[in-house]
Amino acid sequence: MMRKKLLLAAALLPLGVYAQNKPTENPLLVHSNEPIQFEKFTAATLTDAVDKVIAKCNSQIKAIIAIPVGKQTISNTLMAFDEVSYNLSDLNGKVYIPSATFVDNKTRDEANKQLDRLSSYSSDLYLNVDLYNALKRFSTSPVAKTLNASQKKFLKENLVSFEINGTKLSEAGRKALKATNDKVILYANQFDKNIAESKDSIRFTLKELQGVPEAITRPWKRGENMYIVTINGPNYINIMKYADVENTRHAMLLKYMNRAYPASVKTLDSLLYYRNKLAGQLGFKTYAEYALVQKMAAKPSKVWSFLDDLRDKLTPYLSIYTNEQREIKHKLHPELTDSIYAWDNSYYGKKLLDTKYQLNTDEVKQYFEMNNTINGMFTVFQKLFNINIKEVKGLPVWYSKVRSFELYKDGKKMGTFFLDLYPRPNKYTHFETANISLYHKANGKEILPVGTLICNFPEGTAEEPSLLTHSDVITMFHEFGHLINFLLCHPTIASQNAFAVKGDFVEAPSQFLENFCWNYNVLKLFAKNYKTGKPIPLSLVNKMNKVRLLGVSNANIQQVYYAMIDFTYEDRYNQVKEKGAVQVSKDLYKITHAPFAEGTHFIYAFDHLSGYGANYYGYLWSKVYAQDIFSVFEKHGVLDQATGIKYRKTILEKGATEEESDMLKNFLGRKPNSKAFLRSMGLK
């Protein structure tokens, strides 16, 4: 996932870039290609940076408003507004890093406070009637008729953003809206904070951990027959997959699915309440209706039709995989009920692969050692897009294990990126791409983009290196796809960067790359046994592909479920008021045709609810385009560089300078369709 924007309306105020700043001692305000001094990010420098940027933006906005009729130009109005956007968005990226990754409590807490301030101020831009009127005057001026296509798009989209975000309200209405939106920002950031700072562990005996490989349990040992397991993603996955004792898996699931519970009960209720209130103040029936104005789907009815249709197509296939799991469960444990519970899925899924399908997932992991996989992924992307990646030693980083790299195209440096791969206390708990510094070009000078992956892959030990599951490899390709997109996009209008595309398209360039993880010609380039150095056998890859569709309907119905939770909360808020958020999630779970895990409250750790409000459907919506894109590579050759370069130029490098539908047609040579998407799920 790409990092969410902390602005009034998701994707309505794009990230932007501002003209070169004068040298300053505050490391968050240095706009240059010199290494960012992360070690100088402190509570004091964070506060100082936000104070100065807000003051600077106030001055810039005042100047834009003061330009008289007939004196407005592209530079002093349109690009000046872009500069304001940059000031806020670039600093937001830098402030986010300590909030998501720093170990130091004082700096991290201050970063969260300053993110609230930036979010509130950014949102207030779209309540500024005088600023809106200045842009509106510019849009009707003779100069506006000379704008090129991307400039017209930028101006039009921002005018719409103002119009749907409060400029048509009375002064009293705008004041009330600001108060509501400040609450939305407060509770959204608190929701994220509660997840990141959730700390818990669980104690097991060796007998209770039967089945879990010793290499995994060794770091958990805390004494004679005592094992303390921290509640995090990698540990959860390992317990769910390997633990033979059902009670162990059940206990771990309860802990993991109750992160940030009950801390976020009031937080989520308040977030949903104030979002619904905000939508009403703006004249929309629901928050979803408001959030979709500038999405490809455009209207809630289209999203519901999409999700309902996909649910109906998937439902007939759900029992196939579940019945296979039941068979293996009955064979191994005839004394237990045949029901497949949430804590059974991974365990019996692995047993099914090991026995019936003769695919040992532990054997697969041996071919995906972390460092070799990273280098191999770089090789694939370099070959596909005709780019070069170089590791750089000695750059300042925010944590000792973070690695740094530079990306080049045609011999020219395009940007810098970091990899923060492993879990640690208080760190963001999932997988994401985050922008740190944004691309900018003015007066012949460039500031190149800087970004990072923030991940939580299993870390190696002294006895065994970090080994990735095939699912982990897919996640890595996906997230790195976001990063490549961000670094390769150098738009003339800086606000039209790669992360500024519509929210229900932004995942497509990353999802399409997941397909490469299944292709033998790709995997043989880097998948080598970490002990022997031998490449992954074709027979093993064939086995992996043979079971690729195993349980795919169940996995996708789970995505439909997540999307329906998010969309129900934001489009059918009355159900939340009537039943409560937890009961709504339980009721919707029926579409999976699996028993709900009683006692779990996963919605409070469902981080997409804060930043992806009414947009989780976008993962499935954008996958329609992703699979259609990949179908072109299938036709011409998965590693065909000519196709890769065409894709790089027509989509990756364009960012938000063109309409998404136009970019797709330019690459595909036709209008997109859902044939490849349905085929990828075994559907017709």
C-alpha cells in the first residue's frame, strides 16, 4: 500500500513540490539533493519546521489572493498554488517518518502531534474562499486559455476540490466544517497511533508450540520451558501456519485480532461519526458519496454493483477449498469438528499443500533469502524498465538496519530510496511505501524524490537468515512497484506526482507486478537455495502455479469483505448507529461462508479505515486494470523490455498528468476490460 494522505479529502489535495528553499539549519526544511539528516529530527525541529511552513504558506496564499484582475499568470497563480501544496506535502512526508519508524517516544509523539497540525492546515486551504476565488478568476482569464492539458487538469481538479470541500458554505458553515474536520483528523491519527503502539505478548510452553520449527521458537525462549511471543505480523503468521495445537493458534489469533482493542473503540466510533457529519455539512448524503467525487468509480452505486457482482461470482467456488481443508482436518484430527475456523485456515492450508499437492512451502522459502530476493527483484525491474539501482553506504538513516539506494535511468539519477524491512516496537505494523522528499524542478534546478519501504518481514537469526514466503515476495514486489512509480515520475507540475492519481487506480501499477512472482523465467533469475546456491527448479515453480488458484476465491471474498466493511461504514452509517461497528463487521462476515471468530475485534487494527476511508474497494477495482496491463506482457513476453519501457513511459512516468483512462488506452491500445481480472481468479 502507498502511504495515505493526511488531508481533508483523500486524494483531493495532491502531493506537490515547492521552489528551492534558502539554506536553513532545520533538517526538515532543507530542499536539496544532499542527504537528509534524519538523526537531527527531534521534537524541537519538528515543531519549528511546522511553525515556519505554516507561516510561509500564509504569506504565499496572501500573495496569490492579492494579485489584481488582469495581472494573474501561470507562474504567480497556478504554480504558486502548487508551491503551497509542496510546502505542506513535502514536510508532511518528512514528519511522517519519525511518527511511523522512530524508537524514541518523545520524537514520535511530537511527530504525531505535528501531523495533526499539518493535516488541519492543509484541509483549511479548501475552506479559503478568497483563495478559491483567485483560482476561479484565473480559470476565466485569457491566460487560462493558453494552458496545456496537464495544467488544465490540475486547475480543474483543484477547483472541484474547493467546491466540494466547503467554499460554497456560509462563513458560519465553514467554521463549523473546520471544527468537524479537525475532529476527523484527530481521530484518524489517533486510530493509527493506537495500532502502532499496541504492545502485547503471549506465553507458551514448548508443548504448546509443537510443530513450530525450532529456528522460529529459539528467539522466543525465556527460560526453562517458557516462550514469550511478541504479538506482531511475522510471529502471528508462523503460529497460524505451524502450531499443531489448536488452542495455541486460537489464543494467538485472539491476541492478534484484538490489537488496539479496546483502546480504539471510541476512536473508531468518533471517526465514523465525524466523517458522516462532515459529509452532511458539505451537502452529501454519505461520506462515501463525498469521497468518490474524484475517483474513477465516481458514485457509491457503482462500487456496490462492483462488489455485489464479484461476491456473487465468487460464492459458488468458496466451498471447494473449504471442503478440501475439512478433509485434511478430519484425517489428521477425527476427534475435532470439521468446521474450518479462522485459526485453522493457514494451518490446514499448509497441510493440504504438503500432502495432497506435494508442495512444501518451507522448501519454497529456502529459495527466497532476503538479500538475494532484494537483489533479484532489482535485477528484474532493471531489465524490465531499463533502469539501474545502486546501493549507497553511509547515508544518514533513522535506524541502524535501514539500507539506502539510488535509482538511475539512462545514466541520470532519478531519486533515492530506503528499505526498512523488519518489525520493532512502535513501528508501523504493516507494509507500505512512504514518500519522504518530493520531486521539484524550477529555474533549471531539480530536487530528486526520496522514498522508503516500511515493512515487517521476518528477521533472520544467527542460525538462519531471513527467509521469505512466496507471499512475502509478492508483497515486496508490490510495495517496490509503488516506490519505482514514485521515483520515476518527474512531472512539470509537481503536484501531479505518482501518488496523486485517483485513489482507485493507485494500486494498479503495483498489483500488476505481483504477476511476475509466478513466472519461471523471472524467478530463475534470482530464486536460489540459500544453502546450495542452486536455482529454483522448474518442477517446483510448476507446483506453485498448479495450486495458484487453490483458495483464490476464498482469498478474494475476504477482500470483498474488507471492502464492504469500509464502504458500509462510510455509505450506510445508519447501520453503524443501529448495530455498532463490530456487529456490522460480524454480519458482513457471512459472505465468506465461514464461522466468525468470536471474541475478535480486528476492525480496530484495520489501519485502512483511517486513511483509506471509502476506498478499500480500490484494491479490487484497480486490480481489473492491473491484470489487463499484465495481459499485454503475457502477449509480448513477460520480460520484454520494449513493452516494459512503453509501460514506464505511458503510465509510470506520467503520474497524475493525464487521466487514468487515457493512460490505460495509450498503453493497451484499447479500452480496458475485466477479462484478465476474472481469469486471474478462475472466473469467467
